[in-house]
Amino acid sequence: MTAHAILVGCAKLPEGDGDEHAVPAALGDLGFTTAWSAWDDPETDFAAAEVVVLRATWDYPDRRAEFLDWCESVPALRNAAPVVRWNTDKAYLADLIAAGVPAVPTELVEPGAAARWPDREFVLKPSIGVGSIGAARFAPGEADAAAAHLARLHDAGQTALLQPYQSAVDSSGETALVFFGGVYSHAFAKGAMLTGSTVDGSGLYVAEELGAAEPAAAERKLAEDALDAAADLLGILRAELLYARVDVVRGDDGAPVVLELELAEPSLGFGQADRGAPLRFASAVRQQLA
């Protein structure tokens, strides 16, 4: 078999953030030729590729309608355009909660609506955004600062997500569980964010402290349940998802809850995984052609 794969970045990160450095060679072992391209590069013939894989398309929040139109124009896009449309608006969390998935409580505050501030630490973030850009953490006595941040989000046309801050993140961070073709591959740890975090030089994401992780059984089960629920909501099989990342934190009672379910363009933690992870990813890419 010979096939062509395009890994997709953006103008500021046309070859991603470096995490996928081992992926082209792994794809090559399975008969793929591989190239990188920014999603809005007019010189790239995306329709000619057997598979087009979204990776670091992290400039889309300000151009989401244009980005989604482009996604719809690419027949071999993975994950597919309907998945990307659903998952690039964090309102999907409300869908997961309604489906019975334990997740961080989430209130959507649309432009023009007022917020009811919790009597505990909380987070405000844009519903359409990547890399923690625009996310801020507030103490109960910081209502004025929170209102000002909410006004900035609303002025930009953004719906805001209001969530109670999960204090366990400060001590244990997040666990990101990664799936290829619907099958668990590996996990990695993400340190606490939002306090003293610095934005990467590209300006597209907040730099994170990452490390290897071995998820607990309860975290594995929650991630599997979340993936099943998402596939059901989207009307697809889990195997149709080339990749998925489920970010899990511990709730107030110590039980795991979903913080985010990333199906569009997440970092996949190859740098924190075993050396077999790129090979498993390449195998999943080939499976998508079947």
C-alpha cells in the first residue's frame, strides 16, 4: 500500500509544536508519504491526500466559521468535520453532562447574560478557544475582576464557560488519556494551569508542565465512558475517531471527572509516551483507510 498523509498545522505552527516528530517515520513504515501544511495554505491540494490529520490548527478560534468551512471541504479529514464542529465549542460539555458523564459542572454564560458567581474559586474561559488562552481563575471576592473578564469575552462575541475550580488540580494536576482508533494508547500528566502560566512564543497556547502518567482504573473507566457517550451523541463508532484525548481531574469528593474531551486538534503527548505510541498512531491512521 502507498498513500499520502497530510499533517495539518497553522501559519504560525506549520509543522506543529514538535510533539509529532516521530510520527512521519512511523507512517512511512506503513507505506505513507507524509507532508505538513497549514490548513489555510492555498497551494496545498488537501483533496488529493488519502488522509488529512488535524494537528496544530490552533489559530481557528478567531476564524472558526472559515475553519469549519475548510474542514467540510476536505473529504479525508480526521477527525471528520462533524466531529470538529461539535468539539470546537466547549458547550459539548453540557451534552456530555446531560448524557450522564461525570464532568466538571459547567454553566454557559451567553453574551448579554449575567453570571451568578460561585462562593468558591472558579474559572471563566471562552467556549471556543485552545491552549487555555482566555481562561482565568478567580477567588470568591474577585467578582469585579471576574465581571470585567466576562465583559471582555462577551465583547468578543464569546459565550463563556463558568466552572468551579477543582482544587485537586493544584496537588495532582490533570491526567490526559489518549486513544487511537477508539483504543486506549497511553496517558500523560499535565500540571496546574492558570496561575503564573506563560504563553508560548507562537501566542497560541499556554506552555504546560507535562510528564508520563499511569491512570487509575476509575480514570480509565471514566475516559472510556466519555468516549462512548461522545460517539453516541455524534452517531458514529468509536473506531471512527482517529484520536481522542480525555482530560480528567479529581472532583471535590475525590472521584474523577471529565475536564475536557478533545477530538479536534489536541496535543497527544507523544513526548511523554512510550516509543510504541507513534507506531500505534500510524496503525490507527492506516485503519481509517479501510
